[in-house]
Amino acid sequence: MDLETYQRRSRETARYPQAGSNPIYPTLGLCGEAGEVADKVKKVMRDRGGRFDDAVRDDLRLELGDVLWYVAQLCTELELNLDEVAEANLAKLASRAARNVISGSGDRR
């Protein structure tokens, strides 16, 4: 599935206060879901010696899907196209790699 289709189809399930004019809700949801991903990975490091088995990967796939849903909703709220966001990100990273500044800090390096 392409990201534009995902963004459009995921919007059909957006049920939150003032959907269509509320970027705060998906921003907070994104933070929460990213935290759930981080917590699952942390527990793999703590409890499983860093080994990701099929069950853990399946759980992470579900959580990452939730992260993607919130990213898509935030893009929609901000009138951004998820495909264009992804393409711009790849171009930014390719530019950084070409200039040997992929590591470091600063959004516009």
C-alpha cells in the first residue's frame, strides 16, 4: 500500500475531538504510541537479552502501526501529504549522507 492511500483510508477511522482542526490530539497520541514502542524494546533488552522473537516482533508491528496512524492523522490535520513527508525525509537524509553530516545535530544541517 502506498502512503497516500494509507493516509486517506486511515482518516476514515479518525474519531477524536474536533477531528479536522485538532493537531494536538494526534500529536499526543503519537507520543504515547512511540512510548509504547520504546517500552517494548526496553523490555526486550532487559528481559530477553536483546533477542526479538516472532511474538515480540508481532507486538511491535502492531504498535508501529499505531504510530503510523497517528503520524498520518497529524499530517492530515496540518494539510501535509504523507507521501511528500516521506519523500522529503529521504531527500534530506540523502543530502546529509552526501555531505557527510548524517550524524550530528541540528534540523537544517
